[in-house]
Amino acid sequence: MTTLAANLFIQGITLRQLQIFETVVRLGGFTRAAEALNLTQPTVSMQIRKLSDTLQLPLIEQVAGRVHPTAAGREVYRTAVEVLGRISALGDYAAQTRGVVQGELRLAVITSAIYFMPRLLGAFVERHPQVVPQLAVNNRRNVLRRLRANEDDLLIMGQVPHELSVEAHPFIDNEIVVVAPPSHPLVPARRIPLARLAQEKFLVREPGSGTRKAAERVLEERGVTIRPYMELGSSEAIKQGVMAGLGVSVLSRRNIERELAGGTIAILDVEGFPITRRWYAVHLRGKELSLAARSFLEFILAESDSILAP
């Protein structure tokens, strides 16, 4: 039986307030929470203030420009996570009972994965039209930040972050190759030594990129060092630079399928390449996936190869 005080709290607190508060604490700020929830910052601030007034407790404090929960706020945050999790599980149960996969599906991918993820996501949504997808594309550093903050259902990346406690599900091959413009003099050569390759002008991704780290590891194992000629922020920029004759580079084969078919880029036959890795769907260990997220994970594990076949 609920007490009178509890009834007053129940009447004054809304699920939307708990959702907003949970998002503010998880993302560490009002602005980022407003962006994530598609609300204005004043609306977020007002709802947090109403929640604080109802409980008659200070819930938020700002330290060094970042929002932190007070002691009372931490207790409210734990309660909000539990309540929202139960509501989400109830929604999943109802949808599953009706045989309907629906709701929001939040995915974050590193930039290299943008060449194939829309095809997988499109095929999934065609099968489950009541799913509402959100796709965030970022470099590895920002994807890892999103992973730590638990902002997404699943993250797609080429290298598992071993510094975090995660579950990683490999679903397709990630073949990394050395590429050059078709007119490059090394295109007809076979078994090109890495020492010879190191003499070329290299276009590289930013430090921390999974593709760059994989290539550097192969070169370091053979005592070879390359000097970056240009550092570019995306695989697309590197691809365009290679086709323009600015230099050679290392890219995922899945990123250049159209260019290979059109003869606008070429793969060099280099010692130690291709490097075969895997693409992974990653989430924090212990995370309770929604029905939409579980269904998408099962879908890509079972059907990615056939959907992405050249």
C-alpha cells in the first residue's frame, strides 16, 4: 500500500521527467540531452526544475562546466534507470506478444562502415517497417565516447575496444587493402615489398583510426615505418585523394567496391596484405537490448553476407 507522501510524488513526477533527468545525467549536460531528446534546452531545464521541486531536493550541480548529480540526484538517477528499463521491457513484451518488432533503434558507426550499414539497415527496416532507426556516423574517438555514455543500442566498428567491458559480435569480414590510382606504376607489380611501399606518398586517417592502426601494426612487425604525406578525416576523403593521384593509402575493401568495378581505383599486391579483420556489433557488457536492437543484431549476424554480396 502506498503512503500519502508516495501518492503525492506519483502525481507530481512524470515518466518524461525521469527520462529527461536520466539523459542529462548520462550525457553530462543539458545541451547534449536536449539534442538527444529533440527538445529545447529551456524545456529540459524546466522539467529538471519541476522534478527537483516535486521532490524538494537539489538534484543537479555544475562542477568545472559539467553537470553532475547530487547525492539525492544519484538516487533519483538509479530509480529512473530502473523505472525506464521496466517500462521498456514491458513495451518489448507487449510488442513481442503481438509479434511486432517496433520502436527506436539507435546505431552508431565509425565512418568506414557507412559504405555498407545503410544497406543492412534498409533491408531490416523493410522487413520491420515500424522500427524507427537513428544512425550516427563518427570517427572512432567519438564512437567510443558514445559507447562509454551508453547513448546507442549498438555500435559498429572494426576493432573491439579492449579497454572497455563490452560484448562484441563479429558479423562480416573487413578486408584491408593497399590502394592506388589505376595509373600508378606499381599496379602491375606482384608481391611488392613493404620497404618499397614505404617510399610512396601515404594518405592516412587521423591517429586512432582502426584502419590506420591495423596497417601500422603490420608495418611495425616488419620493421617498416611510413611517413604520412597527408592526414585526412574520413575514408571518403582518402578515396578521393587516391583517385586524384595524391598518393596511396590503406582502405577497407568494402569501401571501394564501386570504384573497383568502375576501374577508378586499383588494389596493389603488397606483402602482408590484405589484412583480414572483422566488423563487430558492440555494446556494453550487461546492457539490456531492446527488442528492436536484439532483432537487428540477430538479423546482421544471420544475413549480412548474403545482403552485402557483390
